[in-house]
Amino acid sequence: MKEFLENLPVNHWLSYTLFFLTIFAIIYNFKFFFSREGRD
């Protein structure tokens, strides 16, 4: 785990992948929150 955290700023592909997954999760959660199914 320590090596993973030390290599995170260097490993650009992993940083970009985690960034896009985070953005996708945030957009999905907002979409679900404001949808009709989320209000039940």
C-alpha cells in the first residue's frame, strides 16, 4: 500500500483513471438524486 501511495503522483494513467471514475460517480449520483427514482 505504501508503494501505491508513493507512486500515485508519478503514475499519470492511474491518476487520470481515478479522476474520470470519480467524476463519473459524482455525475451519476447527481443524476440519480434528481431523477424520479431517487425521490421515492
